[in-house]
Amino acid sequence: MKTGGQLIVDALEANGTDRIYCVPGESYLAVLDALHDSPIRTIVCRQEGGAAMMADCHGRLTGKPGICFVTRGPGATNASAGIHIAMQDSVPVILFIGQVASHAKHREAFQEVDYARFFGDIAKWVVEIDDAARIPEFVTRAFAVATSGRPGPVVISLPEDMLTSLAEAPEALPHTPVETRPGEAELDALEELLGKAKRPFVILGGTRWDAAAVARMRTIAEAWSLPVGCSFRRQMLFDHLHPNYAGDVGIGINPKLATAIKQADLVLLIGGRMGEMPSSDYTLLKSPYPDQTLVHVHADAGELGRVYRPTLAINASPSAFVEAFAGRKPAATPAWADETPKLHAAYLDWSTPPESGPGAVQMGPIMNYLEKMLPDDAILTNGAGNYATWVHRFHRSRRFATQAAPTSGSMGYGTPAAVAAKELFPERDVIAFAGDGCFLMNGQEFATAVQYDLPIIVIVVNNGIYGTIRMHQEREYPGRVVATDLKNPDFAALARAYGGHGETVEKTADFAPAFERARASGKPSIVEIRLDPEAITPTRTMTQIRDRA
């Protein structure tokens, strides 16, 4: 006989869980008690949104479900931001929520929420466990649901009395991974379509990739001379300095790349959904009937034909697909072979940062410095905002599992993601980028980095405004500024107050020595860049945007 809390921890151990992210709550004290004697590492966070984003980063970088525990009511609703990210980004996460006791349910008891209704549209599966004896069944199923097909978040509600009750339950066994593989007929059809194509293009996206799959995709691209682009915030899926890389297919796309995709006669979309952002509001590929011949490879049959009608639908995970297709070779040198290097040259030109701009701090030279300084395995994280343009356009990713950023465009992600990444990979450099508005949405997780001695470096790009919204405001309603000005703390002093290292950069030449001091400190660090708000994008000033409006 074991308590429900012990059975939860046993099931997590059986499914390979090595760490969880949590904010403690009295609603699941029995689980916390069981964790006391477990080898599972417990990372205590400062707010449930940050804890859920850490779990998302864990799932994003490892492919294994990130595990998060929160308390009922406001704890669960705080965590919903991370669950929404995991759903839109197809990341495996399991959120456990302490629930009110069974006798108090449906009475609007203290902090009671109906989680099936609250999370129903932003999770793959939501369930409440009423019988402790069924815990092994439900937890193992949660791992299977979170990782199969299109990965995503699962939410499990745990009534407080269920967790303290004693039950006899079968020993938990690990879930069985489910793989979807392409058939020979589909591979033959793709080979035939490629043989007829004159201007093919490959777009990589989604999840369920690993380092081996990325390497096989490179082999396929080389064999077929294929130009390859990566979907929005999935840049780690292909080496940016490889001669077949054509650029990222996302917000602010290189116009030459957009033209190449629109003019392609065949688009091979592997793993991604081609949502609103990578499709440039459904204009690169018209919905529902693309102008191009579309071959869509996805692990979830429900995504095939959901938005775009593909000419050829292949129900397979990216890793299984590239493994199966890697042995196929073209009969002759492809007709487009000479065009692929031109797209790569256009990418290199597009991803070379400008050396000048308004104000005393120039982000272009800063990005050049980081490209030279950071090793290929450094992990870069960020949330959302115009500052992220500098990372996505000018950082040249080289390796898999080096990027954690929400395709859903959620602010506040970078700092908690960096904490999780550094805890997972302590030997690697982890750099978080955040705007001033973005940082203050989950900046309290810097305290978590200090608590666990995780020397992340957070680069806060401070321009004193909600930059993206101000840019849109100036374009749509020029001169009518409202609700976008910010009065910020001294971020370097804030870092020191937390027990970390802080630096302030007020001119370009300050950045390199400030970054090196932060790196040498061995502490979690904040490097604050005080950027002129005129430097709103790499190519346009705020005044230019206002004048063009």
C-alpha cells in the first residue's frame, strides 16, 4: 500500500524522469514528501509561469516531457502561459496540478478551477485522477500522449485527498514510444516528384527531431542539391554555414528567400505545420491550395491536410522520414544544383549585421562579437520582441539543441528557458536575450539561477519601450503614442541585488569587456544594453517607420 503521492513519484521514475520544475503548494504536499526520498531532482521556481516555461525548454531540447508541478487555482492559471507555448510549439510537457479535495469539488471551493474546461483548448489531454490505484495507468498514458504524433502538453489534476489516500496499485512501467514511418510507396512518389521538379525547396520545422535526424537531413540535402530553409524559431535544424542553407522562414523573411519559395514548383515541408508566422500570413503557400506541389511530412495524421491540401501526404515523424529517405539518390545531377549556392549566398548577405545605426550602442558589432566568441554548442534563448530580430537574423546556428524560443511569440520565455537549459547542460554556455519588457515578465527566475548556481548570461536590450507594439503603433497611428513607454530599474544593480553579476553597456565598445567579465564571474549575470529606441529594427529607425506611415 502506498499513498497517491508516492505512486505519482514512482510512475515518474519508471518513465525516466530525472528532474521536475515546481512552485510548492499545500495541495500536493504528499507528492513533495515522496520527492524527498526520490533521486528525481526538484527545481523550485519563483512563479508558475516560469516553472512551466522551464518544463517547455526541457521538452524542447531533449524531446522528453518536461515535468511541472503547481498548486491549484492561481498556481495553475499562472502556469497556463507555458502550456499555451508547449501546445502551439508542439513540445512535450506534463503539468501536474494539486486540486481541491474531492468532497469540496463543484462548490467553488478555495482556489477551485475546472481544469478540463480551463485547459481544454490549449492541451492535448486534460484528466483528473480520482482513484490512486489508477495513477500508474494515467501517468504512463500521459507520457505516451505528450510524445506521440504531434507532441504537446498534458494536464493532470490531483485531488488532495487522493494523494494522501493509500492504495494498492500495479508497479508502473515505462510508456512505449510510438513511431510513425513512411511507406515505400510514399518514398517512391516523392522520388518521382523530385525527379520532375525544376525549382524544389525544403522547409524544416516542428519537433521530434534529434541530432542523428539533423545529420541525415544534411546528407539528403547534399545528395539532391536541395536548398533548405528552417521554419520560424527552428533554426537549429540545419547548419547555417552549410552551402545548402537558404535562411529562416519566419517573421521578416529575406525577400529573396520569400521569392524563391513562392516560385518553387515543389515544396517539401518536413515536421512543421507552416502556421501563420512561417507562412507570412499564409502567402508563401496559399491556403488551402498552394500554387506549388506540396509534399507534407508530419507525425500526426491530423495535421496533414488540416490547413493545406498536399499533393503527397506522408504520415511520419521527421526522424523516421529522413532515416528512410537518406538512402535515395538522384539518377543524375539535379537541374537546380547551380541555383542552391546562390540562395546560400543571399542568406550570408542577409545575415551580415550592419555596422552602424542610431545611438551610442550598435547591435551589429555586438552580434559580430558574439558570433566569434560563442562556441558552436552554446544555447541561445529568448522570448518575444523586436530585440529578437538581432538574434534570429544574425546568429548563425550550427548545431542541434542550441535554440529555445517560443514560436508562439510569448514574452518572458528567455530567462526561465536559460535556467532550464543551463541546469540540463551545465558544461555549455547559455545566453538569454530579453527586451526590457520581456525580462520583467519572468525575470524573477534569475533568482532560481542564483539559488542553483547556474551561471547564465542574460542580455537585456533596454530601450525603455514595448518596442514591437510601439513600432506597430507608429506605423498605424503615427504620433499617437500611448501605453508603450516603460520606466525600468537598473538591471545591472538588480542582478547584484539577487546575488549575481551585473554590467551596463552604454556604448558599443563597452559590450565585449562587460560580457567577458560576466562570463568570468562564474555567477548568473545580467548585461544590460541601453539601446536608443530609434534603433527599432536592423534596417529602419522609428522615425523612418513614422515618416513612411
